[in-house]
Amino acid sequence: MRQDKKKICTSDVEIPCYTKNCEKVEENGQALEGNSDVFKNVVLATFALEFGLALQRGIFNNFVVEVVGINPSELGFVQGVREIPGLLTAPLAMLSRFFSENVYAGLCIITAACGLLLHTLVGSFPMLLFATLVLSFGFHLFYPVQSSMVVKSCHPTERASRMGQVNSAAAASSLIALAFVLLFSRFTGNTDYDLMHFIAGVAALIGGVVVLRRKTGATGKPTTVIDFNVKYMSYYVLTFLGGARRHVNATFAGYLLVETYMTPVSTMVLLSAISSLIAIFTRPFIGKVIDKWGEQKSLVFNYSVVIALFCCYAFVNNPLLLYLIYVVDTGLVGFDIAITTHLGKIAPKEVLSAEYAMGSTINHISGIAVPMLGGLIWDGLGSQSVFICGAVIALVSMLYSRHLGEKERIALGQAD
């Protein structure tokens, strides 16, 4: 049964009480920006976009090897170029001042859809770069406003859980997309890459148009003053390190399985589908764990496991065991929710959109450097060296996260 709107008084302090479904309530006499319609709109937008992205990701490694024929250095360059729009997220976020958040989100998804459709024309390395850039601009500009809308629409104690629910919806969408690719490949005996990219683009385009036209409760416009604020340095550092860790996984883990162990597209899609299926159930659970444990303990646990996984990538030669490691590694990316909610603890909600955009820009400094440097390291020293470097990054992240509680208290003290 839905909880009624009310306020709970403790001494002289009024604590706002939110409804169970994030419906609109009041805080200090002013209506909060979020409500259940906004949250549902975020879920719908995420579901549509992730369906298209999952189709593209599921076939990407096989596509670039079989169709474009790229080597590790070129792969690193493509992935680095893919992150350039993320580097520009903060300045480009100023475009959002012309739109409400849901309209801006819809336009971003449509841009991503165009990038997916352009993949049907890819037959050369330059065209791959162009299609990648267009796709990347769309989804990189969407994610900061997605985080802002979720955080602003929900009670502070439920933010990680809500982010987990959004991620679970994304995982469900990915699972449906990957199941489609897998079944198509099994029944036809091959993978029609052009058809897969076309379906991905159309699905995302439909979702973007629906979100663009859908009328929801007023969410206001994102804060567009881009500011590097030292009070949020812990968020910036975690975002930078998280981007480095994530891109070691996203760029080289799947490529290792395809290039070194000749893993077929059906198996890669199956692994991604298993990861998505697990994420449907684990992402909400991870969110609840973060709400219960706090960001510090959650991130320390996460990076401790990641260190071991990256060492396995470097030294394990059994492909079946590597498949298991790949699935677990992909699942642990869900703990990045803690980085998002960490900022929600130390920053006022009116600056969240701008700070998430700034964080995305910082994230993609490592997102550009890691794939490019990793590709060169792979070519020069072999795949082992890439994953050893990844383990070192995870170690630094774990050590930094151990002091996160203290950094939160310092940031809140500066805010006061």
C-alpha cells in the first residue's frame, strides 16, 4: 500500500517524507523536482537505449574483427575515440538549458539511434570511427541527465536502490536484445551485422521519439553552470579511477576472448546475455547493499574482487574459466552506483546535473587514455601486461575508497 505524504518531526528539525513511489512531496515548503512519472520516464528511456546498445555491444568484437579486420592498436584507438564525446560532456551539457530534462534525454537517445543506423554503412576503419562518434555523443550526453533525474526524484536513503532498479531495467532490455541476436544466429547459421545494427537503431529511435513526446511532471532544466569544485574532489577521483577500471574490462576483456581464444559470436552474445540476466536481479540487490553498507565499504569490497579478477585475466589460460570471470567482472560494474550516490551525499541537488556532467568529462579522460595506451601495451608486451595494469588501477581505487567516509565528512563540513 502506498504511503501517504507526511513529515516526521524530530526535535526542531523537519525531515521530509517521500512517498514509496517517489511521488512529489515538499521539502522546506517547496515542491521537489521529482515524482513517479519522472522515474518511469527515466526507466523507459533507459530501456529503449539499452536495447539498441546491447545489440551493438553483443556483436561488436566479432564485427570489428570479421568485417573491419582491426588489430589491438586500432581497437584501442576506436575505443579512445568513442570516449571523446564523454570528455566533452561538461561543456556540451550547456545545451540542456534550452530543454527540459526529459526532452533533452529524448534528443540524446535519437542521436545515439542515428549512430547505430550508421553502423549499417561501416566497411572501413574511418567509417567505423565516424559511426562510433555519433553513437557516443548520444549516449554520453544522456547518462548524466539520467543520473540527475533519478537522484532528484527520490528520497536520499533510496537513491542507490532506485539506481539499481534503473540498471536492472537496462539489464532486462539488454537480455531481450541479446536473446534475439542469439536465436537469430542459431536459426540462420550466421549473424547479419547490417540487420542487427538496423534493428538496434530503429528500436532506440522509437524510444527516443516516445520519450521526446511524452509529457511528464515538470522536472525543470538541468543546472548548466559547469564548475570544477574541489569540494567534490573525491567524486572526481573515484570517477576517474572507475572509468579506467571499466574500460580495461569493456575494451580488452571481450577482445581477449575473441582474438586469443577464437570465441564465436554466439558464445559472446550468450555470455553477455547471462551477464544481463544476472544483472536484472543483482543490480537492485547491489543498490540495497550500498544503501546498507555505505559507499566506502561497498567500493572497497568491489575493488578487492576486481583485483583478483584482473589477475585471472592475466594468468588463467582456461577459456571456460575466463568465461566465468568475464561474467562476474561485468556484473561488478554495478557497484559504480556507489560513485553516483556518493556525489548525492555531498552536493546539493541543484548542482547535481552539472557535477554529473563534469564527472563524466573526467571519467572520459581515463576512458580515452586507457584504451589507446592499453592497445599499445598489448601490441608491445602482450595481453598479460594490460590486465596487470588493470589490477594496479583497481588496487589504487580500493586504497582510495578506504578513506571515503572521512572525505564525505570533510566535503559536508566545507558545505556548511
